[in-house]
Amino acid sequence: MKKWILAALSCAILSLLCGCSGGMEIESGLFVLSLAVDPAPEGNMTVTIKALSGTQEAAGGEDASAKAAQGDAQPSALESPEPGYIVMSATAKSCLLALDLLSATTPRTLNLSQLKEIVINETLARSQATLSILKEIHSLYRAGDDAVVVVTPDDAGDFIRRQRAVLGLRLSKYLQVLFEHFEDIDTIPPDAELAAVIAAMESGVVDAAAVYAAGNSFDNTLVLSGTAETDRLPGHLPRTAPAQNEYLGSAVFSGAAMTGVLTGDETGILCLLAGKARTRTFTLSGAQYKTNIPTRVTRRIDPQSGALCVDIRMNLTRIAGESSQTGADIARQIETGAAALIARLQAMGSDAVGFGRAAVRRSLTIQAWRASDWMTLYSAAPVRVTAQVRLK
């Protein structure tokens, strides 16, 4: 009798496990890796996606339904930029409508759970549309929180079309490793992931920073005298490499609108001031240094003068090259660079460092905080940066 009971229970459990319960079969999903948004004529938006095709043959095919028309929104023909991937586009009045059109005219369910990057054209990013675009992608199409937000001066659709996996990795893994590497060396901003960018735009106490990127045709051999190699914007690097797209620097926002860009070196200072700089190796004045313990950074608002104050404590070990600079010399360079960056951000109207987090503590209520007009005070506030560097 017990054996029959156990057998019946086993069958019941198996029947529950076998059911999909609202899940999705791999074969029925169109898994998007990159998504791009560009402005289109008459106030429309063009959304381009790069997704796994499943097979090389599928990547070379063309879905007739992708040419269907719906009102004034027209999807483009399916493209095959490389084996194993497909590119599709749709144009509509909003990002949401374009995604809906792609979903309605594709014989698979649009799935953004594996999305690695969202690329927005700079013209759109400088408008007030960015937040609504990101929220639609995140909330309504359930994109992963860790998809990285990228702004490009190029056509965003072309940017993801030429995106290629290099060094023997599949594209999804390549993009993950790429962003992890650049974040580790502080040449892209911290907290550029989708959920963090949306949270910053809506917070009222800190402004968002996305990754800045552009293509490089490799014909630029200009070397700027007296300027660090990474103290420039992407698309202008004197180098050649298998990947044409360059990720370097930051697109900084004020609220939902982009207000300016930072170079790779300026982004490194932003990471430092935000307390997100990694324990890493870097080159300064011809010598290579390593931070042997995490750098300590304190941000505060002076209660008397209202000055934006940053205190930096750093321990360095010189591991290569020759330099006669002392710790005090390096500290002065850090102070000058940090103060100049904060002044640039003030001129852009962007509090990407996050001084508002310190300022909001002085307000007892939300109404008092809103009445304080923080951004006006921030833009006019004096800046004081102190750095202490110990060389070993």
C-alpha cells in the first residue's frame, strides 16, 4: 500500500515539474543582446535590436512578416550582419510602440532578459526622452538590471550592427567582460547599469552617468602633445584593434537629460570622487603606481560656507618607471584635477559625484528639500579638495 502511495505522489510531483507554469521554451524566445534607439523623422523613434538567431541558417533568412506595415510604424527587413545573430528595426512614435511592433511581427517572443547594452543616440539623450525610454525597456519588457546604458554620437543602430565579439568569445560574454574590464580600470563611469541609471535620474539627490562610446575607423593617428592618451573622447584614439567601437568616458546627465561628456581621464577622477575607484595600477607623469589598499574618499558640505568638500587619502607604490615626484606633488595634481572636474560638472548642471546625498541630510522633510533649490546652490558653491598621498 505504501508503495502505491509513493508512486502516486511521485507522478503528481512529476506532472507539476513538467508543466511550464508560464515559463518560456528557449526555442520560442528571441533573446536580445543589444538594443539601440535613434531619433526618426516626424518625432518618431527607431529601435534596433541585435539578437541570437539560433542557427546560421536562421541568421541568413528573412521573415516576410517583418515587412508588414502598421499605421505609420514600419519595421525594416531582417538583417544578418554575422552568422548566429540577426538585426531587426522598427520605427514608431515611441520606444514602447516600436518594441511592441517588433514583438507583433516576429515569430518569436521578444525577450530582453539577456540584454547586455542599451545604446541611445546622443540627440535623444540630450532631450527629456531618455528616462521614459529606459523605464519602458526595464519595466514593460523586463530587461535585466545589469544592462549597461551607452550614449553615442553615432547612429545607435549602426553602432550595434558593427558590434562584434573578438578574442574567441561569444557576443554576450564579450560584452560582459568588456564592461567589467573598463569599469575595473575606471575609464567608464560607475553605476552605469540600467537600474542604477533610472534610480539616479529619479532620485533628486544624484545625477546619472552613462558610458560614452563611438566608432573609430582607425585612420586617426593624431597624438596630442602634452595630453594623456586616454584624456580624450572615443572615436579619436590613435590605435588599431579588431573592435571598431570604443567605450571611453562618460555621458553625464542632469535629471533625465544629458548635459555633457567627460573624457576617459576625467571619468577616472569621477570614479575617485564618487568613492568607486578600484584598487588598481595606473600611470602618472611617466611612472607606474599601484594603490596597495583601497582609497578613502569623504564628501561633505561645509555648513558655514556651503562649499563642496572632498577629502582623499591614498597609498601608492611605484612599481615601474622613474619619477622625482613626492607624495605631496602627486597630491597637488589630484587636488587640481578633482577641483577642475567638479567645476566642469557644476557648469553642466550635473551632480554626478553625488553631493546632493550630503545636502539632503540637512532637510527635515521632502518639502523642505524641494524648497532648498539644491541645484542652484550646487552650481554656485565653492569647491575645496584636499588629498594626502603616501608613497611606498
